[in-house]
Amino acid sequence: MISVTIYRVKLVEFGACSRGLELFDAIAARVRMAGACWEWTGATSGSGYGRIKRSAKNHQVHRLMYETCYGPIPLGMVVCHRCDNRLCVSPEHLFAGTASDNMRDCASKGRLMAQKDPSRLPHGETHKHARLTHADVEMIRALLTSGASARGLAREYGVSDRTIRNIRDRRKWRRTSATGYLERDAEGAQ
Ligand SMILES: [Zn+2]
């Protein structure tokens, strides 16, 4: 376990740029210690990750923290948690893995139970091919708007490039006014 203050000193020692330190400080100002975790106390996305707005764009806080401390996320990799705490942004608990590493990790921790028992999911997320929650879809749209690549997101979320493009073009998923949930759009059915 490492404190925010000590980690910051390390970052300075390792030559972090002022922009990186500024971002680190912005994130660190909104975490609380929860055991060894640095738990984000700000806004969260529907999928349970911390969310922060920077330059008018939404970002996942753990991904920003990873990049601040370790550099760019390698192509095709996602940022995973060692600690199974999605709100945690401790750099020591974050690592880059493949989307399937992340899925395996989730599965081993029972987080995918809802997928095994679709009755737990709201209508619109029950289709046998649906792997994304409406919160995921919203996050994907936000990330696409902020310039993320469809291919990178496809890897990150473990779906096909086509699924991401369909989300971008709003072919596959749409919000229904009646339920507020996203439903498969017949037009975009694969
Ligand atoms: Zn943690």
C-alpha cells in the first residue's frame, strides 16, 4: 500500500511532466483510502467505473491514472484492476491486459453472473448476443466522440468492430422512450 503523497513524490522523481502531475493531483484530490485502494469519490459511469470530465470529454478515471503513471495504454490492451474494485485508481492496482484477460478476471470473480442468468438483466439487454449494458453503450458513444477508435473499443469491450460501428451509427441500439432501456433495433440485427 502506498499513499497518494508518497506516490506523487515518486512521480516527480521519475520526471513526470507538469501536465501529468496536474492530472494526478486532480484525480488524487477526489480519492479516499479504502484499505489499500484509492477509491474514487467523484462521478461514476453506469458500469461502475469512475468518470471524469477533462477538456469537455468524459474519461474513465482508472484509465487516465494508468496513463499518467505508466504512459499510453498499449494498443489493443485494456486497463484491469488487481483488486476487483472498479472505483480504485491506485496505480499499483492497475495493469494493462487484454480484453479477454479482463473478461476472465471478471468471470472468475463472479461479476459476469448476470450474463449467465439473463433474467437479472433489464429488457433490451437480454438478447443472447447482447454483451453490452446500456451504460456501456453510452460510454462507448462518449469515447467515440472523444476520438477513441472503433477497433480499440471493440477489443476493450470484447465485441466485434461492427458492433461498435453499429453503436456509433445508432443502428443496433436505440433508447426506447417507454422503458428507458436500449433495445435491439431490428434494422441493425446481425
Ligand atoms: Zn485497488
